[in-house]
Amino acid sequence: MLEQLLAEIKSGTTTSPITLADRLNTTPRMIEAMLDTLENMGYLTSINNECQDNSCGACPVAGMCSSNQQQPKIRVLT
């Protein structure tokens, strides 16, 4: 399933764990765990320092984050 998740991310059309969970027929919590695994494996990198003030500011993915969290965890392909 990690390969399927990575393929979805590479397609560039997915913006949230909820969407990924729907597409892969699993839960958002499982997607988060798999995203953490892909990050640990070096396939993804987190961008989270830019979001500390809750504004997009200089964030390289400004406008793409659809998270309702105070400090969303945004990951990009490495």
C-alpha cells in the first residue's frame, strides 16, 4: 500500500490525508502513519516551520494546504 500512496502523491492531485484515505480505501490515521513511514524512508520531507504563525507567508506550498489543524504537517517529495 505504500507504493500506492506514493503513486497518489506523485500524481500531484492530492492535498489531504482524508482524500488519500478515500482513494486508498483506508483511514486518515493509517495514511498519516504511512506518510510518517515514507518520510522516515526519505521519500518525503516535512515543511512545518513556516506554518508556526498560522499564515502562509513564505511557505513554498502556500494555498495548497487544506488542513484544519492549527499547525498542519505538510510534506513534499524529496
